[in-house]
Amino acid sequence: MNPASTALVMIEFQNDFTSEGGTLHGAVAGVMESTGMLDKAVAVAQATRDAGATVIHSPITYQPGYYEITQHPYGILAGVVSSKSFVKGTWGATIVDCLTPKDGDIVLEGKRGLDAFASTNLDFILRSKGIQTVVLSGFLTNCCVESTMRSAYERGYEVITLTDVVAATSQEEHDNACKYDYPMFSKPMTADEYMKALAGAEVGDGSRGY
């Protein structure tokens, strides 16, 4: 793994997901606890910086009223609207304190849907920086992370998913995505495997890292 051409993309590490009192925290707290994913996210972010690789934060935000999306949302976005999550300028939409972006980090703007590529300039940033390896973490395992994984794969990037630095609304959904979906479109790794690879240590293929 070449740090100069590697980027860690951290998807929606925002208070509404990560923190007690967040609108959606209760839905993901169980899986977060089962993997210890927040502490691992802090560790992999710092290891990425220390190695000279790129850290990219991908928050999702909306105006009050959710005017950026359809007036009749359904599926996951209906849940976002009904719970009044990720409203721009609120505590819930703010990146959690332990992952506050540091100098040299990049914060994407414009994410309104699931795929971090779809409504942002993520692809432009990655290609302009010569990034070849995209490492994914965040929320939800089987939603935004998976959507971004599939798009990165289609665009020709080497894709790594960090199976213990993601969380879903149930353990079953999390485990199913990591076991069956991630190996089809990425190279699944644990946080520890990723940090060892970043440091130049030889690791296995990570296919059982769920």
C-alpha cells in the first residue's frame, strides 16, 4: 500500500450517528459497541495522517426543510427527514469531536444522498491527487458505505472496506454486508490489518475480517 496514493474516506461520522443524544444514535449504538468502531476510527485516521496518506471526511447535510431532495422521500431518506437528522448548522450534523478534521484533512461538500461520489467532487479530488486506493469507513455499513464502495469499484479504484470501522442499524445487516457484499466489490480488512498494511507490514487478504 502506497500512502501517497491512498485516501481514507470517513463517511458521516456526525453526532446524529455517533453520539448519545443524536437522532439516529440509538439505531447504530449496538453495532458501534460490538466493533468498537469509533475508537478504531480515531486510530486509523491518525495512522493515515502519520503515514502521509490522505484523510477525507464525507458528512451529509441538508437545509432545514430538506429542500435539496424530493418532497416525497422514501426508504432511507424518508427516515432521515422524519427524524430531522443532519440539518446544516446543528450539533447533530457536526462531525464528532474526536474526529474533528485536522490540518491537511479534506472535508467534502454537497453530499445529499447515499453515494459519496454522486453529488460531491470526490472523484475530482481523488484523481487530482493521484489517489488509487480508496479506504472506506463510517455509516451505514450496508447503505452509504456500500453505495460508495460500489461506485469506487466501478470507477477503477482499488477499494478497501474497514469491516470494524463501519456500523449499521442491526448486527445482522452489518454482518451480512461484510460477509457477502464487501468481498464482491472491495478488499475487506480490519482496522488493524489496514494500519499494518499502511505501515508496510504483510497482512492476509482480509476476506474474513468481519
